[in-house]
Amino acid sequence: MYVRMDQLSLVISRALDIIEKEKFGASKNHSMRVAVLCAAIGRRVGFNDDCLSALTTCALFHDNALTEYMLSEREGNLQALNLRLHCEYGQRNVEWLPFKKDVSGFVLYHHEHKDGSGPFGKKEGEYPFEAAIIAAADLADVRNHLQRIPAESLPELRRAIREQFGADASSKAAGALLEVLDAHMLESLRDEALQATVEKAIPLWTADIRDPSIIRIAGMVAHVIDYKSVFTTKHTIQIANKSWILANHYGYDQTQKAQLYLAAALHDIGKIATPLEILEKPGALSAEEFAVIKEHVRHTYDWLRGIEGLEDICRWASNHHEKLTGTGYPFGKKAEELDFNSRLLACVDIYQAVCEERPYHPARDHADTMAILYETAKKGEIDASIVKDLDTVLAEYSLRDVPPPRILAAHTNPAILNLK
Ligand SMILES: [Fe+2]
Ligand SMILES: [Fe+2]
Ligand SMILES: [Fe+2]
Ligand SMILES: [Fe+2]
């Protein structure tokens, strides 16, 4: 079973962009513009599709680790962003992706300067050309806000970029960037045009869902989602891990396990579009605010539904707040429309929300959590037989986190795992 990695990468990068904008004031869609510029440069210098996939995806994810870096440095001073560390985490994360080409150094060296004054002190030629391309595109966009430049200002823009690049950007990458930066390119980088531009720019790329890298990237996505709110730093990742051991309990094969894990990791991805002030509001929510919160599932559905190979995953993920009684949201589906994995995720989501510490309730042990689940099952809202299975499988993890699948454990940053 195949997944369109190019489409999935775009959705993940969209989520990352929203967080970077919220937390760092980065401009909207920055990563997408960097990816489009990199794709044009790659094509100009004759890269084949595998090389283009690797380059553009690393461009989309060039700052993927900013949130993870901040999680482990939450107490630290954001101004003193440790460039090396976010490059190192970012490189490790992209290496989990099922590329058909080696991407060593692509993200690691995206802040190097040609004169060796970057965070790793590498001079031009000592780091991969792909890293130099990403660095040039990044710099051009960060300094000039390319989405806002009118076509008639192109000559000044080119002059400004030449000056800004100075001793920083690799000469070869800078030259290639200036070659592709024409009026048409500026037009296609505008917010209204960008989605279509980026879909065309990135080559088709598929991976087998059983590829271990899918599980790893699911773990990365889960961390990104959990980063959004300080109140739920492990909600998603725990639902994914709990789903994994339940999948083992049910004897799922590799494909089924990977699908369920990915659905669990993505179930709340739409929460990234929920405003933080509502997500973290102390006290009761108004009816309007609750309606905004509920919208997160519709976002999950909208973001995932176009991805080829993720049809089942999209359905399970976006059914997690549906009830067998037809009183759930966003679709108000009835019991007969809710298949086993949809029911399973709904149960695990409630279990996790009930057992984890929240501003309005302390952490609960397994017995207390199960009492609430049995009560909900009695009302006919969730599947009673799945609730019983949760009781059997999760009892040994009372007040303890379920560890990640072994495949992830070896690669997960211990600083993240130790977070409360
Ligand atoms: Fe960066
Ligand atoms: Fe950037
Ligand atoms: Fe949710
Ligand atoms: Fe959730």
C-alpha cells in the first residue's frame, strides 16, 4: 500500500508554518516559498526527480525542528536560538523520510556561510550544494518577504539580494537563484497562487506505508502537534503509542499497524489551526469558542482528504469525536457509519484526555479513567467491547506513559520523552 509522500509532506509543512508564524513571527508560507525556489533552482541545474524530491522536501522541512528544539529548551531564552542544535535535530528528522537519495547535510548546513562564519564553520564546497541552495532561498525570502514584492520592483529586488548574499551565500547557489527569480516566479510565490505553485513544483513521490520511516515521521508530526499547547505536550504521541499496543493486541499486520499509528498521529493535526487563546483559555468556553474548538476535526479532514493512500487514515482520524449515538461531531455519523478503527481512536482519545493532567483536572490512574469510559459506553456513545479491551491492555500503564514503538525509541530525542 502506497502513500503520496509529496502530498503528506506538504500538509505537514503547512502545519509547521502555522506554528512558526505563531511562535516565531515567521511570515506565512515561508517554507513553501523556499521549496518552490529550490525546485526551480534544482530544475535549472539539471536535477532528476529523485534529487528534486529530496531537495524540495528538505526545503519544506528546513526548520522542522524549531518546535522540538524549543520543547527541550522551554526554559531557555528564545533570542539565543542555538542554530547548531535546530540544524542537528532538523537533519535527524528529515533522515527518517523514505528518500530515494542520500540527504546528508542538506538541513544540517542550511545556515552555513561561504566564508566559514556559519554555525559549523564550513566553507563553500565543504557542505552539499543542496544545503547551499536551501540557504540561499531561505535568506532571499526571510530578508525580502518575496510574497509581497510587485513585479516592477524586480530590478531593485535583484540588486538587494546580490548585496545581502555578499559573503554569506554560496556563489553558485546565489547565481542560480538570481537566474530563476523572474516576474513569473514572483507572481507564483504570492499567497493566493502558492498552493498550486508548490503542488506543481514538487515531483510525485510515493512510499510503502510499511516503510519504518512512516512510523518515524508520524512520531515527528505528533510532537509538532503536541508542541502547540503547553497543556497537551504528550496527548497525540500517547494516543499513537497506545494505539500501537492495541494494534498488537488485535494481531494487526504491519500495514494495518502503520495505518493506525499514522491516523492516531494525525488525528488532531487540525488543532494547529485553532487559535492558541482559545485552546489555552483558562475557565469555561463560550458556545462560540467551543464551536471553534470543534472545527479542528473538520480541518483534520480537509487537510488529509486529498492525500492518495491516506483515505482510510483520513476517515479514522476525522471520526475521532463521532459518537455511536449520532451525537458526535463534526459529521454526526451513526454507529453503522463508524468502522472499527474509527471507534478505537474515539475510545483511545477519550482515555488519553481523561488520564492526562489538564488545567481543569489532575492526572487520573487507570481505574478512575476506566470508570469514566465504562460510563460513556453505558450511554451507548462508544464501543463497549473496545472499552473492555482498553481495560485489559492499558492496565499495566496506569499513571505511566506507553513507550513508543521500538522502531521510534532508538531515534527519539530523550529530552522530549522526559517531558512531563
Ligand atoms: Fe533555520
Ligand atoms: Fe527559514
Ligand atoms: Fe480532537
Ligand atoms: Fe485528541
